[in-house]
Amino acid sequence: MQLSLTADAAAIVAAQTELRRLDLAYAKWLTPAALQALAAIPRLTELDLTGSSVTAAGLAALGANRS
């Protein structure tokens, strides 16, 4: 099964401020905007992106909010 996560869907997930772990293994179409929204989850400590379509730009967007 393939999962597609848009920025709008990621914003809904990001509203879950108590979320600590998120498994997006093998998710396709993870945009930098979606990852940036996920990076804003304050308690998120584990994010599984195994086999996903994350690009270098997506990782940069993710890392930009996690400093």
C-alpha cells in the first residue's frame, strides 16, 4: 500500500501536539512542505521514513524546524 501525504494532510497530523511517534515508511509524495509541517510537532521524537520518497530538500525542510 502506498501512502501519499500532502501538506494539507500533514497540517492535520501536525495539530496532534502530543504525537511522539509517526510511521511514514514507504510513503510516497512527501513534499518539503509536508515534512516542514510534521517537524513542527513539538513532542515528535521518532519519524520513520524508511523507503519513502523523501528528497534532500525534504530532509532540509525537516531539519530546519528541529534545531
